[in-house]
Amino acid sequence: MQLTPVCLMLSCLRVSPDRSQFSRYDSISLSCEDLLNSMAWKVKRNTSRSGVTTCTFGWGSNPAGSTCFIGNIYPSDSGTYWCESDSGERSNTVNITITERPVILISPALPVPEGAGVTLGCRHEADASVQRFHFYKDGRSIGSSSSTGEFTRLSVSKSDEGLYTCGVPRGGESVGSWLAVEAPPPPPPPLPSSSPSPALPALPCPLSVSRLLCHLMAGAPYLLSTILLGLIVRDRKRAARTDAERGGGDDVVMETVA
């Protein structure tokens, strides 16, 4: 099938083979895909015969906990299937039909996103020599296929949603299956290219030159005080030296006079 099934819920029930119609004695595998891996899910169903039941209670086998396998299915297995956690959380629901009609419509079990392509199939269980297949939507003919038994929509829209059936000449018609069309899932958020650098505790300076200026501005008071202190010490030493020189000159003059 040329499609990408839509499943945006916490847990998603998937059907294998991926279709909603099966023949009697077929086998089905149903699995719960937990998107967060945080809960244990069990497959449940609601049928007209037994009501709401859990896998392994009279039907199916549960070898992997969240997977249910049904072999040799019967029309009484037709119904609504879903995944459910111990806390009552529910997944999407899937309607499964088991029919004894010779003509089977092969359509996806999950909704199809808008813009995606989908291929419907039709087959005759008892006659492999059938060469002509007809497809219908809501009771109206939408096209036919020879030999391959496939009908393809390259890009589906909401208007393609509806009840589909297929048939063969003198061979009858399948039961109907609802094809759901939903909006495509949103794209994942882009990954960051690099981790943002932490903000500086004082002045934010994103550029290296600005950061240098910031450091100079922060250290300017200390630098100025150091320079001023040096100038004061230098002036004091110079004054002391001058006084000493002047005092020495007076002694020489006094000795000369004497």
C-alpha cells in the first residue's frame, strides 16, 4: 500500500496484514505501539457476540504482552479493536470485518493522511482467473482494473473519505470498508545546530572584540587607581630627592664661607 498511516495518539494499534477485511480462517496480528514506552497496553475488542473482552480471554494469544495473535478467525471476530492501559488510556480504534463472501476488498486499517497515495485491492478467494475488478465509493462506480485488481489514488483528500467496495463480473461484491482521510501529522521540530552559549554574569558581549572591551571597562578603575598610586609614589620620591639635594648644597656653601 502506498501510504503512511496516521497514528498520533499515545498508543497506536496496528494490524498485520494492514487491512480491515479478512476471510474466514485467516490469521491476524495486532500490536500496541507505545510512543512513550511508559505503560503496558493490552489489546481489547468489542464484538456483537461477546461484548468487550481482552485478548486471551477466549480469543487470541498474547505471547509478547502488548501483541495479540488470532489464528483461524471467524465472522464472529468482526468488531472494533483497540489498545488499553491498566489506567484506562485508549489508543485509536480499528474496525475489522471477517467475511465469508468470495470477494475481498483490501483497504488500509488506519486513516490515510491527506496528500498521500493509497492503493485499494480486490481479490476473488475462489477464482484466481478473474481478469476484471470494479471499485465503488458510497455505492457509485469510481473505476475498474484488469488483472492486477488494484485501484490507486496518487494524492487523497478529504473528499476521498467514504465507504468503499469492490466486485467482479458474475462473482458478487465485497462488504464495505470505511476509508478515513486525516490531516497529515505536523513535522518534527528542527534540531538545534549548536547549544546556546550561557549568558555572562555581568555584561553580555556576544562578540570577541566587544567582550575584550567589556573586560577593559570592568578593569579600568583598578588600572587607573594603580597608575595614580604610582604617580603619587613617584612624585613623593622625587620631592624627597630634591629636598635632599637642596640640603646638601647648603652645607657646601657654609663650608666655603668658613
